[in-house]
Amino acid sequence: MKRYCDKFRLALGLSVIVLMASCSVSRFIPDGEYLLNDVKMRTSDKAVSPSQLQGYVQQHPNSRWFSVLKVPMAPYLMSGRDTTKRINRFLQRVGEAPVIYSEAKAMKTRENIEAAVRNMGYLRANVDLLERKKGFKLNALYDIHPGERYIVAEIDEDIADEHVAQLIDSARAESRLHVGMPFDLNELDAERSRINRLLRNQGYYQFNKEFVRFEADTTLGNNQVALSLVVDNYRSVQQPERTPHRQFRVSDIGFAVDTSSHNLLRENVLRVKNAIRPGELYNEAHVQETYGNLSALGAVMNSTVTMLPDTADSTRLRALVSVSTNKRHSLNAELEGTNTSGDLGAAVVLSYQNRNLFRGSELFSVRLRGAYEAIKKLEGYEVKEGSRNQNYIEYGAEVSLAFPDFKFPGISRDFRRSSHALSEISLMYNSQNRPEFHRRVVTGAWRYRWSQQNRQRQHRIDLIDLNYVFMPWISSTFRRDYLDDATSRNAILRYNYEDLFIMKWGYTFSYSSQPLSGANGNYGTNAYSIRFSVETAGNLLYGLTTLFGTNQNSQGQYTLFNIAYAQYAKGDFDFSKSFRFSPDNSLSVHFGLGVAFPYGNSKILPYEKRYFSGGANSVRGWSVRGLGPGSFQGSGGRIDFINQTGDIKLDMNLEYRAHLFWKIDGAVYADAGNIWTFRDYADQPGGQFRFDKFWRQIAVSYGLGLRLNFNYFILRLDSGMKAINPAYSDSRHHYPIIHPNFKRDFALHFAVGLPF
């Protein structure tokens, strides 16, 4: 009963705050004016969508939390009129000022909407503005009456230049014009742009879309239009008489590097990234491609391509490619806080970058990391000789070198120019010392990355990725309790505390429907993204060791240098999409599926390749590695992080995002998912995937989140509550949404960036 009383008090408190805010609005509304409470559109033709016309609205009402409550205005309303007081200035800066209805902006909006609808082919459209006043508030309604749409019945052409006419005719299949199309001025303008691009890519450097126009005869009757495409001859201020358009060729290309930063860049690098070809017709697409290629170079700060007239030949142009360079060296330091199951610690990261190591825009990076964590409630473990304490100590180093090109034989020059590529080699060493064990990891990799279509399509190939994991020391207590004792032996645990060699190959593809712009470029937009990846390990080694009859170890595994190697296949698919309802409100959906299968030389996946569920980017009602597999119920022991992993992962998320005030955004969400294993492991009862019951093992949670949105990065705080817990079969524990227990079912997550 107490729980329901608390909920009632919370709801009552929020209602009182909103009511008090509403009552205080009137003192900020001047006499004879109104608060703009709402703006809506109504249309008599379903073909005209109000959502397409939102951009023409000149004045919007105050934003609402989740499209309901105008809470962002509340801090402003709590301020006083005396702006000399700091508290009043702060409240007004954080809150939203009440939007006073502007009749001038409303009339401008009406005119804009009417013009936009007429441009869509509804030439007799009209829009009425209805003002509905109640007290000091006003609702504006734009009533749209499109009328009949005009249709193009005839199309002819008037092109003065015969060669231009031939080029336009040769690309007829790409034309947006056809008999029966709506008389849509937006489509006609798009056709003008298409013809402009076509001709500028065919040497017509002086051509622009102003030479293309349309003449329309709307007197045919029956809402029909006779359309004429007109392409005028060339004319300029210096040359007022019209003459045929001229095609230009590129005579030669010059390169200039600004050396004021003392960061020299070899001219040959610019030549490789240049897509403009001497001797060929001027091509605007090649100029834009050159800009894109140069911007991808880490050593380049900005670039300019200038076309100059060739004094020796009036039909030729000289191209000048100029670049200014970035600072060559950079040094950064980061301090991180860590929390592993309540054990607090800190980490320091030092990184160095050289953006132009060999004067070819090569990126050389060195990253050093050291971490310390105080481990509590861990008794009975001896200290390794030479060690000073029983806490967690980690240190590591990573060195990488990236070349701004494909370093691989047989790659065509055209492909090198059209893709923004990196060839990267890296070496990494990591050392972890815990009271239970010491662990070392050595990694070496050679990979390729490249992007296309304004960075919307991105590819990555891990051509060679070698990992050597070895355990130089394991505590006798840990070995006795968890690895060697027949009554507590755990196959998954034991496998992950043995020396292991991993040689893998992988490919990753990602696509975003909108060009990327910063870490959160698609936040709050109608965008979708797709990502999938595949990787395999051990196949080549397995073929060689079986071919040459290499001996097997006591577990029946083939070895390399007396070290067993992993063999598996893994695939991941990820999809997310956002639906934007207004500038401040959007809905995002996410679906993720991962499958990894050990075979051949492995019966268990390496720990680093296994899936886990729960945490800030998964099912947020559970802590990291706190969910699954299947209906497996963790014991709360120290080694549950090993047992609560699987071979299959499913994530489904639904999140409503809203701007609250200032830099603060909010979210309401529901998550569902879990992990499973392919095999029925004795130490993970209930964890095996089965088609007839997996759907009953899908966990569900819900929650609220806050985001501190600085555009270029987002700090996120999410709170989650369990709704359906597959680890239990009894109703009280299986359905926490009906029987909530805050201490048992609540999880809090802090993260950087969006969850999907």
C-alpha cells in the first residue's frame, strides 16, 4: 500500500508543479497579446501531408516534454522580472521564455504554406488562418484547401545549342520529366539541377542552372499543362550577346602546400588523391571527389581547387590544388574512473599522434594505459612473490601506423581515388595482475578501412588479426577452488584460464542513410543505419595442422607452438531507425542479433568473443553481464561474469527521446533481449537455445534516461527496472512489472554516447 501511496504523491507533486507554472504564465504576457499555445495544420486532401509543410512554420509554441507537458518553460516562469539578480538571469537562461503570438509571423506562415502547396501543382490552393483564443492563450490552425492538382499533358524542348541538346537527349533515361506527371515546381527545379550537373561533368565549366528554365501554358483546360524545357545559350556581363556554350579541357594541374605549420607534405600524395585528369574535359564530379579525398587526409586542415584560364588556349583550364596542413604532433591525457562490481579504481591514458610521419599523411599513434582498482572482500589468496598487494593492476601499450591508401597489390588507381581508405598495422601488449591470476595479451593486426558515398558506406577488413593470451601465474587457491577440484570444475571457466592462440579474419560493413557529422550526426533525425560483420578464426591453422598430422594435446586440440588455437565463426547484424515527430521529439527503434559458433578445434568460444547481456547498451534493467544465458540464474559469485556469457545474442529496443531544456534531453524506453548458448553446458543450466522455448526467455525492462547533449558528444544517465525476468518461473519473481522491488529490480547506468 505504501508503494502506491508514494506513486500517488509523486504524480500529485508533478501535477502541482505544472499547475503552478501554468498559473504564473499570464504575468509574462503583455496586455492585449496571447501565449502561442498550439500550432496545427488541417488539409482537405490527404495527398498534401502537413508533415511536409512543417518547415514553413515561422513560429512554434513552447516545447513540451514528450509532446505533453511544457516543463521547459517552468524555470523561466519561476524567475522574477528584476534581471539584475543573478538567480533570475540563470532561471531565464535555463528555461524557455513564453512564446508570444506574432500575427505578422502567422500571416507569413500562411503565405509560405500556400506558396508551397501551389508549387506542388495545386495552382488554386488557398490557406485560411484560424485563431482560436481562450483567456490569454491562442491556438493557430492553418486550414489548407489544395483544390485540383494540375497535370503535365505535353512536353517539348527549345534548346538553342545542338550539342547540348544531344547530351541532354543521351541521358533521357535519367530525366524526371514525363507526360502525366504532376506539375510540381520542386520536380522541375530538380530537373534543372540534374541538367546542370550533366553538362558541368561534360566540360561546360561556365554553365549553371540559370540557363535552364521552363515555360508552362496552363490554359489548356481540365487542369492540364503544356510544358516547354528551354536551355538558353551562354551570356555574361562581359559578353551580353548569346553564343553557344563552350566545352573546356584541363591542360595541367599544379599543387601548392602551405608550409607555415612546418608540416611538409609530399606532392606525390596530393597527386594520388587528385581525381582531376589533365587532357580530359572538365568534370565537376572529379573536383568534388578531389575535395573529399583531400579532406580524408589527417595531415590536411583544408583544401581549395581553383580553375584558372589557360593563357595559351582559351578552351583550356589550369587546375591549382592548394592545401594547408594541420599541426604534425599532438599529445593527450585522459583520466577514467572505473567500477567493477563495486570495486572502485582509476585509469590514466596517455596518447601521442604524428599525423605526417613520413610526409605522406601517415598517422602514427602510441597509446599507454595504466589502471589500478582496489579489490575488497577477497580473502584467502596468497600474494605472488614479488607482488606488493592484492589489488588489480593493469598496464598496456598500443602502437599503430595508418597509411592513407590501400597498401595491397592489384588495387586499381580509380578505386584508390574514389574511396577514402586507410591501411593500418597495429601492435598491442596488455598486462593484468589480479590476486587470483596474472594475464597477458599480445595482439598484432593488419587491416583496411575505407568509406564511400560521403562516408555513408563504410567497410573494414581485418586481413590478419593475431592474438596470444597466456597466463603466467594462477593462484593455487583459485586453481584449487575453481579449476582443479572435480566437484566445482567449470568447463567454460577452465577454458578461459588456459593459454590460447587466436588467428582470425573479418569483414564489417556499415551504412547510414544520412552523411555522418560528428559522433551523434543522426540524433533526432529520420535516419536509419545498418551494420553487419562476419569473422572466422582458426580455419587455416586447422587445415595445416590436420594436413601435416600435428600432435594433439590432452584435450584433443591441435596446437601451434604447443599452444591450442581457437576455431569459430561469428556473425552480427544491427539495425536502428529514428522517426522524428517534431524538432524536439523522436522515436528510435533498434534490433540486434549476434551468433557465434565454436567448432573443430574449439568446443567453447574464447571469453572475448562470447556475448553478454545487460548494461547501458543492452537490456538496461540488468547490470553488465547480469542477464542470461536463457533462464540461467546467477549465484552472485565472483565467477558469474564467466558463466553469464553466451553464443547467441538478441537485443530489441524502443526509445522515445525528447528535448527537455537547455542542454538536457530525456528518454523513456523499453528493452527486450537475452543471450543463449548452442550447447547445453552443465555450469549454465537453462542457457541452451531452443526454438520451442527461447521466446519465453526474453527479458524485458523499462526505464527513464537523461542526456547532457553537447552535440559533439553526449553524457548519458539511464535508470532501468526489470519487467519480465526469465531467471524465475514463479509469477512474483518472473513478472517484476506487477510485483516491483526497487532494491532487487533497479539498475543505474552512466555512459557516453547514445545506446543505439
